[in-house]
Amino acid sequence: MPIHNNDIARIFEKIADLLEIGDANEFRVRAYRNAARTVNDQPQSVAGMREQGKDLSDLPGIGKDLAGKIGEIIDTGTLEMLEDLEKKIPAELTDLLTLPQLGPKRVATIYKELGISSLDELREAAANQELRKLKGFGKKSEEKIREELGRHTGEEVRTKLSEAQQIVEPLLSYLKQVEGVKQIDVAGSYRRRKETVGDLDILASIKSGSPVMKYFVNYEDVEEVLSQGKTKSTVRLRGGFQVDLRVVPQIAYGAALHYFTGSKEHNVAVRQIGVKKDLKINEYGIFKGKDGSEERIAGRKEEDVFEAVGLDYISPELRENHGEIEAAKNGELPKLITLEDIRGDLHAHTKETDGRSTLEEMVEAARNLGYSFLAITEHSQAVTVAKGLDPKRLRRQIEQIDKINDREHGFRIFKGIEVDILEDGSLDLPDDVLKELDLTVCSVHSKFDLSAEKQTERVIRAMDNPYFNILGHPSGRLINERRPFEIDLEKVMEAARERGCALELNAHPDRLDLTDTHCRMAKEIGVKIVISTDSHYTEELKNMRFGIDQARRGWLEADDVLNTRRTADLLKLLKRN
């Protein structure tokens, strides 16, 4: 069975969680977290790299020891170290870390003092008021834990888009090589580029006699064949991903692609327009007539569906029945932003704090992407675990950037900082050093449990500082891991517009923060967006594509996004009055 990058990353993340619960050295914990991030962000299979003879210890943050552990996972599907840890610390304890109120130290206390190792046991203890008796908890903490437990419904967690992409791309490459395959596409929420994906729908058009179904069910990652037929087969991949492959005739391929891309609500709205025009629209084509006398009039191309009902072509990312039908009818669809519109990245870290590439390496990687600029935005001093910069170290980096800029031609390194917004709304560094920078990304990294009112006031108070430029990852969420903190983003956006601040769409696939809904809200309110990767090493700069997906779902155009501007124009826009 093939081992995907996310399989390796999950094992390293679990090791990091268990080590942290066991109060291991924080640098050892961080090494495994960094390794997980490095592996997960590789654009190609790490197992494939090893097979090609590449030295995995050359990857950022992966030394000989971790490279050996990666090799063990690839060879065996597991890691002896993890098995040893799970004998000492129940693996279920990591589920408790999904609650915002529980960090590793609190989880360790709960386990040692009460013997709790599962969410169900925690729920019972909270109901019996046992948590408030523990050191470092109290009645208020217990009530918040109970509230958060109430939000856990037991629903199946969907797969992050980036992880789904790691699974989809090799499967598609495999199927495209099968004799007789003329056209093949992934539909569903994956094609609409939703931040998480459920089951996969793959459509194919083939020549008669193509063995594509046989190849599909025999794919090396298939764990179980759920059904197999001439026109549809369903498999479950290792890891639980269910995939349908449907073979459709070329004459109906466009109609089927539209139908299976969805969303259901979008499809219903399109079909209803068709009914008014005496048309029947489904996965088999576009038909004219009624009562068994229907005549196929189109359906070979996806554009046929929209043309038949008098609509402009609607990009898959917009197909949620959130106003795109009306906009297409009136010729008012947005000209969606593309990756080619981006001129640079405004949120990146280096080895100076918790990054794994040098400043020079990050600059070279940005230039290789065709960018005109890159902002270096290390953590500020409050983030001690990331070796955040104090004023002295920041000024030293400013001098280093100035020297490089003096010899660079056609490329600009922006002097920046990711400065913490403290609980009282002040910024983590003094104004006399912030004013020396080209920009600031201001972020909340602590006190996630404040009320919505206090969190909103905290952020707006920070925006009052004249050196506040961009609100970083505005809701603090981590997809499938940490819920967004409570905050009134509409009020924050209005304050940002009034003060000349921007909001970040953090493109890291674990965050994608802002959501598509909030991107559209920002557009309507009139506050500008910055799409940044929050990169900690060179390969992560390529995560920009996930931010573009999210921006397109949020109806954003190039003009809505600041880092589509030329360098000189952007610098002017970043200067507040």
C-alpha cells in the first residue's frame, strides 16, 4: 500500500501531541511538528522521493534521525516510537486537545488526577463538576469545557482540501494512463475547491473497450471494492476515502460534469430555470420536449448547460446558489482572481524565529515563483516558543534586509513583523521600532477564550495603532483541529475600512482563514484583503494556490486583493494616513 505524505504527517503530529502531554522537551515536540508540516507540504510524494534515491535528510527540519523514521513509516506503515508512546500514554488523549480550552498540560492534569482519556469520560466528569476541583481549572473553565463538548456532535470529519489533493493527483495520473481514456475530471466539492472534501466523484469519457474500471478497482491504494460495474464503480481507499468512478458518454460529458460538480442547491436552481424554458436538464444531457418525446439538444460541453438557460458560464467555485445565478443572468459575475494576479507574499518566516529556511533561501524561492516582493514577518517577542524577535533583534534584521535590498534588482524584500495583539489590545512591540517597518501583520496568538465582545474590542483597539496594517488569520481557526475564537468579524471589517487596515486570507491549508463567506463580506464592506501563505520554509510559498481557491469562492477579484499591486503602489497603500 502506498504511504501518502499526510499519513506520515499524522504520525508525527500524534507523536508531538503525546510527547507534549508527557511533558517532553518543547524543542523535541517542535521538531516533530515541524517535520509533520514539512512532509505534508511537499509537492511530491516523500515515499516517491525516497524510492528515487533522494536523501530525505536534505528536507528542511529533517535530519538523519527523522529521515530514518520516515523510512520506517514508508516500509511498515507505522512507527515503533509511536507504538511505545501509546503504551505509556493513551492515544485517545489527543482527542482532548481538539477543545480550545485544553492544552497539553491541562490534558496531562486531567489524565493523571482523574484518569480521563476520552471525550466521553471528560463529558461525564464535567457534568459531575469534577474538573473545577483540579488545580488550574475552576468553575468558569469547567463551564466553557462543557459548552465546547456540547458542540461535538460526533459527525465524521471531512478531509482537508490539501490532503485530498495529495490523494487525488496520483490517482488521476494513474487513470489518465489507461488505454482508451479520453477525458477525466474530479467533480463534487473537490472541484468547487471547498476547504474540506467528503467523498470523491470522478467522471471519465472512454473509448469502447477501455479497461479503466478494471484498473480503477485494482489501484494500489484501494482497501475495499464496494461495487463494480461497467459504468460505475465505488471503492474505499486506505484511510477511509470513498471514490466513485463514473463512465459517461462523450455526448453527455458536459452535462454530467455540471451535475456531479454541484452544489445540489445550484443544480436545482439551474434546473428550475430550464423547466420554465421547457427544458429538462440532468446528468444525461439537455433535452427539449415532454412526456417521453424529449430530444437531446446539448450536453457535450459544460458551457452548453449555462447557454441553454441564458446564463453566463459560472466557475465551479461559485456554484453554491449564493447569488451566482442572478449575477450570471445579469452579466454581473465577478472576474475571479487567479494565481497569476499575485505579485508577492506578505507573510513569511525564516530561521530567525520558527522558520526552517534562511532569509536568502526564502527570497530566492519567491523570485523563482515570479514574484516582485516578499515580506519577512517574524514572530514578535511574546511568542517565546517561536523565539520571537525583541526590538534589538528586529532592528538587526531590518539592517540585514536593507543590505540585501541595496543589491537586489527588480525584487523588494519588505521589512515586516507578525506582531502579537496582546489581551489589552496593545501591540507586542513599541511604536518606535514598528515605524521603521514597511508593514505589520498583527495577530491573536493567545487568550482565545475571551468573549466575542472582548475579543472584538481587543482587535479594534489594536487597529487604532497607526502602525497596524494587516489583521493576520482573523478567526484563529485550524481546520478540523481548533474552532475559530468568538469575534464579530463584520464589526472588525468596518473598523478596518475606517482605519485603512486590511485583513489577511491566510492561505495555509490548515487555516484558510478567512472563510469564503467572510471574504465576500469583506468585499461588500469595502475592506481590502491580503492573500498570504504564512510560510515557514520555501515550499510553503506554493500554498498560495489554496488561498486563491478560497478567494475565488469568496467572489474576490484582483482589485480586492492588495498583493496584486505593483511594489510601489502597494507600499503607498500600506501607509496609513
